[in-house]
Amino acid sequence: MDADMRALAKELDDLTAGLGIVVMPVRVTPAADGADVDVGLDEMPLADFVRVAHRAGVRLLYRVAPEFDLKEFDESLPESVEEERQAERARLVRRARRHSGEIVEVEVAFAHEGVLHRWSITPSWYDSLIAEAGSLRAPASGDRSRPADRGEREVLEERLAGELAAMPSFRRRASTDHAARAAAYDHAEMVSLLDGPDPDWTVHHILRRARARVDMDAERLYHELTESLPQLAAELAVDEQFLASTRIVDRRNRAEDFLTEKYEGYRAPARFRDRLMNTPPLRAGKLPPQPSTLY
């Protein structure tokens, strides 16, 4: 029986708030040579994992609970001229439609004395969808890009994850799994991996590592930019697209795009964007007052 993903996410938020633990909405994946501990529901309940972190003196957790995006999942599936494969694709999309907006994973992590501890769980319906989506991708003939040795795969995953994270086009779309998968097609070496079967979840691990690296690099970047908020607010206040926006939500979206464009695809955390929108001369997203003109 599947765990209630939304209930788990809420339980986590309630626990961390009650224990006074700071939570960063960032996915964490260790480097190839980093020590790590991976656990899930079979090893211990989520509540026990959070309490272990608290007893260890941890005051910072990394936490993600992404929702299933049907549109991006649909776009990530390959088209085919074969009638049978098109029918399989249509059936898979119909199955996926039932889960639109549901949480696909709950992941929590903390670092203690140089060791990364991570607890994660995915629902069986999502694992099934991902596996069937992989089967829709025809295997590449004579493909030698998928090493069988675990050590070789680890090296490959770490290298390709780093190369993807270095691509601004990937960073711009790394916020969700399906968007990241689509963006990975811009990397020539990833194409055969993406279009072939993935029995060892090599692609999944590569994208997960790459997204984690982008998230952590963005956190560091925007933390360092805190002192530049007044300058950024002044630039945004005269941005033509920002000035042309009439609704607060449109200005907020433009602020996000402004930062992403300015910093080579790194998306700003929501809290940084909100601070920017409240930094003079901006006033909670409102346009700065314009000087009156005498005629």
C-alpha cells in the first residue's frame, strides 16, 4: 500500500516547525566520492529520521516534495510513426492524467560530520509510469554508452551531471524532472541515453545529480547576492517588460525571468525574489512613483 505523499509532506513541515529546524527546499545528491546514507520507509519512518537529525544537533534540513506535471511528462514521451507504439503512448498519458498535481516524491536530507543522510520515497504509480516511459524509448542499436559496471556508471553519472549543470539552457528548466529531461536533449551524449531503455536508472541518477547541483549552486549564488538587492531593484524598476506589466503576478514572473536571464539560467529562490520585490525603489511589486510633469 502506497504512503500518503501529501500527508508525509505535511507531517514533515509540522515536525520541522515544531522542532525549530530550518528547511531549505533543495534536492541533495552526493558527489561520487562523498560519504552518504540512503534510507526510506523500509528502514525507518519519516518522523524517526527527522528526530534523529534533531538529536544530532542538526538545524538545517534539505527538503523537496515535487508535484507531478502532466504536461511536461507528456512532452517528454517520444512520438512514433508506429501505430502500436502511439497507442501505448496514448494509454500511458491517460493513466498519468489521473495523477496530475500529486506529489511524486518526498525527500529529506541533512549533513552531519561530513556524512550526508537522505530519506526518500516515491509512490508505486510514479515508479511504474517512469518505467513504462523508459520502455517507450527504442533501444539504440549497438549502444555502448551505457556501462554495465557500477563503478563506470558512477563516473559517467557524475561527469554528465556536471556537464548538464554547466549548461544555462538546462539550468533554466531544472526545476522539474520532466523539464530537465527535455532540456538534457541539448547535450549530444545524453540523447542515446534518453532514447534508450534505462534498466539501471542511469538517466534518472544523472538528472537527479544535475538538478541537485543546480539547486545548491543557485542557493550559494543568491545568498552572495543579498548585498546587491538595492542595485538589482533599481535595474528592475526601469526594466521595460516589468514596467509594461499591470498585475502584481506578472511583475513577479518578470522578476524571476529577469534574475534567470541575468545569472545564466540560475533560478532565484522564492524568498530572494520576494525580497527583491520589496527592496526600494520597488514596493511589494508596485511600480515606483513617477515624478509629476507640469505643463
